[in-house]
Amino acid sequence: MSYIGILVTYIFVQNFILVQFMGLCPFIGVSRNSESAIGMGMAVTFVTAIASVVCWAVYHFLLVPFDLDYLRTIAFILVIAALVQLVEMVIKKMSPALYKALGIYLPLITTNCAVLGIAIIAIDNNYNMLESFFAGLAAGLGFTMAIILMSNIREKLETTAVRSVFNGVPIAFISAGLMALAFMAFDKSLIVNLHLA
């Protein structure tokens, strides 16, 4: 698959939030305002892109040569945890307000199944190191796009008259469901028709 095909696939066709339903906890928790949504999206994009490359290297240069590929998931979680600690320290130092806004959801990137998912998908699809990077980058950009769209919808809903039973999380889930339906319009035929495969 071409690099553009990988980008289109993981941003639109296989969007981790709206198609594969991975990473929903920060998606609902951090999408209340655009500033925290952008910060979370950038943090997840950085972690997915770098984690995909580092996990690829750990798998191919450490686990496979020593016949330890059965430890893949544990090794990948350790790599992701280390990267999240790095991101957390950088955000805390550079933007204390964003660090406070992200709250508990920043360390939860460690257990975000989207980050682990793209690292495993890259290995399962036999991507090379650069393809793994592009897959991780695209997965993070797709996450960022979805969470920013959701934050804009939720900010608009704050000033819109909504029945009281739908206020808060219920209307957020309904909005997310409608967004997911819209993303079902993208499918593998899009990639084939664009000659990106």
C-alpha cells in the first residue's frame, strides 16, 4: 500500500474512533472544549507515530531474533508507557494550563487501545519502519480530527436548546454515533478508486 493510501486508510476509512471504536474514553472525556481536544489530539498523534516506529524496531530487532515475539503486547505497552511519560513531562513543562485541562486523560494515553492497536496492526500488516510511522501518524491525525470535530459539536450544543434528558453525555454519544455513520461512507472502495492501494 502506498504512503498516501496508508494516510487515507487510517484517517478516514479505518478511523480509530469513528470506525474501529478505539480510544473512546479520551474522545468523550476531553472533547468538551477545543483547546483540550487539540492538545490531546497532538499528544496522541505524537505517541502513535513514535510508538509505531519504536515498537516496530523492538519487534524486529529484539523480539523476533530472540524468539520472544509472544511478548509483543507487553513490550509494546512498556514502550508506549515510556513515551507517554515523556509527553506528560514536556506538556507539564511547556503548557501547565493544557496539562491541567487534560487531567487524568493524559496518563490514560498509556492504556489507550488506539495507540497499542496501530502498533500491532503495523506489525500484522508487515509494514516496514516508514510505513509503520505513516500508519501511526495517520491514526493519530484521524483521532485528532474526530476529537476536534466532536469538541466543536459539543461547544455548539452548550448554547443550543436540548431536552434535559439528553444534556451532557447522552447527546455526546448521539452525536458520536451520527459522526460514525457519516464515516461509514468511506470504505475500501475509496482507496481502490483513488488508486492509492
